[in-house]
Amino acid sequence: MKNLDYNIILIGFMGAGKTTVSTRLSKDMSLPEIDMDAYIVKSKNMKISEIFDKYGEEGFRTIETECLIEIMKNKGNIVSCGGGAVLKDENVEHMKKNGVIVLLTATPQTIYERVKNSNDRPILNGNMNVEFIEQLMNKRKSRYLEVADIIIETDNKSIADISKEIQSKLVEFAKK
């Protein structure tokens, strides 16, 4: 799969497994991995939570778009995006033009179990419960489904199985 002329872009709600899956997919496919949140942290020399505190969510989303445009200049990468990256039309345009968008899904309960001990989720601060997660997921669900080229459910699957499933669906997608 070397010399891929597009990016494989992982989207989904926080805790859906984007970073973990992108790391495995990168290894399995021998492609470079870019974690957008890590890229933002490195480029701004600030934690995501600090960016939210200083600039608010809107300011963070502007920075996120700038970084996405930079990342999309190159092809052949596995890119894991922040949970809200697809909320801006401009971001989706860049993703569609430069890659295949893979949506990772999970139930609100699974998401909660994965993120409940994390302090790095500014949107969940003070709202770390299944009900809030479900409400936020429901707000974003139609957007995720609308922009996704490929959809992968991650509940009760190993990372290896998820990686294999993505690779298989990428082959199918390429045939379209």
C-alpha cells in the first residue's frame, strides 16, 4: 500500500478509537500516521485544553482547520482527526478532496468506558456521563454519517480486527 495517492482519514466521536486504530493501521499498512490533536499541540506548543481555555472552542476550530489544510498537502498518510473536525464544511471539503473518510463508531456506553478516566477532553469536563455523551453524539451523528465514505463499528472488536476491516473496505471502496 506504499505510495498511496490519498490520505486515510479517521473521524468519529472522541473515544471511538481513532488514535489507537490509526497507530495500528499505520503499522499494518506501512504508512505514516498523523494524529491531528498531537499536530495541533506541537504546532501551537500548547495542550488542547490550554487552547480551549485561551481561545474557546471557536478559536480551537480555526486552528484545527489551519492544521488540517497543512496536513492535507501531503498524501499517503493515516490521519486521525479530532471528534469535531467534520463540523466545519471547509474541513470536510479538504478531507474529501484529499482522502477517504473512515468513520469509527461506538455506543455511548463504550465511549464513556474509554474516556471516563481522561482529563484531556475539554468538552466533557463537568459532563463525564453516558447521558451527556449520548446527547452530544446524537447532535453529531448525522454529520458523521453524511461525510463518511466508510463506516466501521468498533464495539467489542480488537484493534487488529478493526484494522483488517478498514483495509478490506478500502479495497472495496477503491473498486467503486
